Amino acid sequence: MITAQYFIANWKMNVPALPVWVRDVSQAMLGREAQVVLCPPFTRLSAAQMVLTDTGMALGAQDCHAQENGAYTGDVSALMLRQVGCTHVILGHSERRAQHHETDAMVRAKVACALAHGLTPILCIGESLEVRESGDAEKMVTQQLLACMPDMDDDDEIIIAYEPIWAIGTGKTPGCDEIEAMHAAIKKQLHKRAPLVYGGSVNIGNAADILALPSVDGVLVGGASLDAAQFATIINAGK
Ligand code: 13P
């Protein structure tokens, strides 16, 4: 059973005051069972690892290479992420699929490599507006999920993030009934219980409604996670 909700911060730009962010978010975690994962840009991982010590927050990266080792200038491997203190890694984010041409097969290989190194992948799946409007969103997203999931051992852990592409950074979100329907479709495909989080324009105004949904095990937050006060408010909106 998943007891504590996840609050995953995906920083898409640098936040200068890392210690202040960690202090303010730690305060919001007091007395709550929230599981917070901070995923800053690669260049901040090492500094974040130092300030996260003893806070109960986990550290995640925003991507990794599909190979453990090799001549891949500019890429970062799952092994390197482990060495810098990461326990989680976001994989298959729609921005990487679109901008770096990542296919489901590539994402699957990355998920497998992350698992092999003891990292918990945060696997992102989600449909475009075109697919949503065609009525095929559930079919497309569940196919994407299956195509990106490698065979897993019993003790492997994975978090699934449903992030409709049209909701990311737009201020638009699906209705609560649409999130519930999609999450139900995703859960039907999962052979083992994995936390299922929602992402896409989560903010201080909609977090309570989204986090109250029975199928929602947490949220993956972009823009609103850059501001400690807003992210703390989102944590406080949890169950
Ligand atoms: P926003 O919260 O800015 O819409 O970003 C969502 C996201 O992409 C998190 O991974």
C-alpha cells in the first residue's frame, strides 16, 4: 500500500537559493508523511545532495543515458547519478521525447539501466492535445506505458507520472474525472503496485483537488516547484 504522497519537484531552471528552498520545504514536511523528491538540473545535483542530508528529501535527476559506461560525451549515466547521491531519475519526459527525439524503446532502455543501478525511475507518459481530442488518449497512453516498461524484478521500484503534454506549462489541467479515468486505465496495465503521480500545471490553486483524488499518489511539479512557498503550499494540500 502507498501511504505517503509524493511531491516531486522538476526544476527546469536554476533556483539560486537552494538552502532556503530546502529549509522552507522541510518546514512544510514537518508532521506530514510527504515524500519529497528534488530533481534539479545536473549542475545542481552535487550541491543539492549536500543540503538534503538529514532532511528526509530524496534527490533525483532529469534524465540518464541508457548505457552504464561508454564514450557518450555530454551524457550522464545512471552510475554517475548514483555516485552523486541520486535515488530517483525522471525518464521519458515529453520535453525530452520532443526535443531530443527519445523513442519509447530508448526510454525503456533508460528505465532498465536506471533500475539496474538501484535508481527509482519516474517514468513520464502522456498524450498530446491532438490525441486527447481524437478520443484515443487512454489507448495511446497505455500503449506508451507498456512500450516503456522493461521486465522488472520483484524488488524494483518505479513511479509512473501521467503528464498530459497539453497541460505542461500551459495552466490547463484535465478534469478530475479525466485524471481518474486515465489513472484507472494505467493501473489496469501495471502488474505490480507502483505509485502513480499526476503532472502538468499543478499549482497552489488546483493541488488540493488533484491530491484528493483516490487514484493520485502524488504530483510532479514544474513551474510551481521553483518557488519554495508555493511548493510548500502544494505539500500542505496533500491528503
Ligand atoms: P509544469 O508544472 O510547469 O506544468 O510542468 C510540469 C512538468 O513538466 C513536470 O515534469
